[in-house]
Amino acid sequence: MKKITLIALSVFAAAFTASAQTQKFGHINMQEVMFLMDEMDSARVELEKFSADMQATYNAMVEEYNTKIATYQQMSANWTPSVLATKQQEIQDLEARLQQYQQNAQMDMNNLQQQLMAPISRKANEAVTKVGKANGLVYIFDLASGAIPYFDAAQSMDVTAQVKAELGISPDKKLPVPQGQSQM
């Protein structure tokens, strides 16, 4: 009985070792791929427009606040205590509205970004899945997430170019260089 168990374990270990040696792994820079997608360009434009609209509203509120402060500073000596208290309350209310607007604007911006990114992320993940299946890969690791402290490039297939092709991203399309930096 011991001999049969030992043989079975040996066969299992050999099969597992052979299976592990034939597994194929891939890696990708998902951040780069998503950044280069045409849908991302549209999302960026929409986010920039939304941000500009929010900033214009905020600037108008700040201008109103500054006007009230200037008026208060110029006229406060001439006001009765009840008018003075009313004007102080108006300024405090406007300060609270400014703070609330900033918080709401940030939440709205985050919500819009998530809403715009969801279909982009879904499309990119579908392309990665398709490329992974087509290449018989067991895993594809995202190098952009920082969760992979080491990988052997010789034993891992870089599928970034294939996913870009699957998404219709031109091989000539490059990441923009941040202002003030030069490409090497």
C-alpha cells in the first residue's frame, strides 16, 4: 500500500512539474495602453471641459466674496450694529458656500472620471483577455500597477503591442512628453 501511494505521489509530482513548466505568462503596461486609447482622449476633453466650467463658477463665487469683503472693509465703520451683523453673516455664509462648492465639485469630478473610465477599462480588459487566450497565457501581469516586484522578461511575453493592435491603437502613437521634459 505504501508503495502504491509513493508511486502515485511521484506521478502527481511529475505531472505538476511538467504542467508548471509549460505555463506561459505575459505582462502589460495597462496604464500606457489605456492612456493611448482614443476613448481616453475623449474622456480627457470632457473632464477638462467639466473642470473649466466648475472653475469658472468657483471664480465667480470668489469674485462675489472679494466684493463683499471690500465693501465690508470700506463701509463697516458707517453701518449700524444690525447691518454690520447682517453683512458679517453674509460673508460667513458665502465662505461656507465656497467650501461646500469645492467639496461638491471634487466629488462630481471624481464621479465623472469613474463614469468615463469604466467603459474604457472594460474595453481594455476585454482586449487583454482576448490576447491572453489567443496566446495561451495563464496570467497577464500589469506592470503599471506596481504589484509585480520582479518578472523575468525572457519567460514572460509582453502583450502590450498586441493589446494595442487589438484596440486599434497605432504603433506610432506615443505617450505625450510632460511639459518641460524632453524625450530621450
